[in-house]
Amino acid sequence: MKAPRTRAAFVLALALCPQLARAHLISTGLGPVYDGITHFALTPEDLLPTLALAVLAGLRGNAHARGVIVALPLASLLAGIAGAAAGVGAHGALAWLPLLLLGGLVAADLRMSPAVIAAIGALTGVALGFGNGGAMAEAGAGLRGLVGSSVAVFVTATLTAAAASAWHAGWLRIAWRVAGSWIAAGGLLLLGWSLR
């Protein structure tokens, strides 16, 4: 009988000693640059639109991919600086919109010029970076956190666009489009959740 009471006392002691919980920014303890990288990697509202945009660009070819891998991280960094200066909070009620639009564009496999896809990349970078800037400023990561996040955006977009550009023939193109439809479906789920 003593063991169950000891376990119950231990569980009660753990429950009465709460730790600090952070709902948005992940603190790695390795510094603000790594906090920014981790924040990007663990935030689906940032990661999935970046993946969708990179796949969209990669499926269209190298010229399209080059425009995105320059425009997206640069716009994200500049908008993040503006968001930090404005003190805007993290993702709002429209976090579903980039998922739905970019995932839908991948699924539709529309032909667009490199300039149009680069412009979509810049708009996506502004949309994602502005909210991240406020989150980084609020958590104390500042400019170094934004740099870490922008570097993570660059690396993710570059590797994903390269993979989509290299593997796009036949059934692989269909697989990329199916992945885009799943990202769009995630946007629909997030929309439903925000309307709830």
C-alpha cells in the first residue's frame, strides 16, 4: 500500500511545481539565432507556406526557383524588422490564407512567369515576416532571431525548390501536387478552426 501513496505524493508534488510555459517562441538556450531557426522549423504557419512556395517554384523550373529563394527570405527579414519596430504580435486570424492559396497553386499547377512567382514569394515573405518580427521582439530575440529565421527560410526554400526542380517528371509531379493539396487542406482546417 505504501507504493501507490508514494507515487500519488510524487505526482502531486510535480503538479504543484509548474514551470514557465511559452506558447509561441521556442527558447533553445543556444541564443537568439538558434531560437529564430527553431521558431521557424516548429511553426507550421511559417514552414508549410514556405514549402508550398518552394515546390511551386521548383515545379516551374530553375529561373522561378531562383527568384523565390532570393525574394522570400529577404522580404521576410525586412518585414520582420518592420514588425518588430511596430510591435505587432504573432500570427493572427489569417494564418490559414497562405496555406490555402499556396497549397492551391501547387495543386492547380498553374503556369506563371518567374516575375509573378517571385512577387508571390515577396508577398509571402512580408506576410510571414511581419508577424514573426513582433514575436521575436516580444521574446527578446530581436534582429538576431529574425536573421536566424530568415536563414532557415532560405535554406528550406532552396532545398525544397531544388528537390522539386530535380524530381518533377511523371508521377513525381503528381506527388508534389498532392502534397500541395494537403497543404491547402490544412489551410481549410485552420480556417474552420478560426471560424469556430
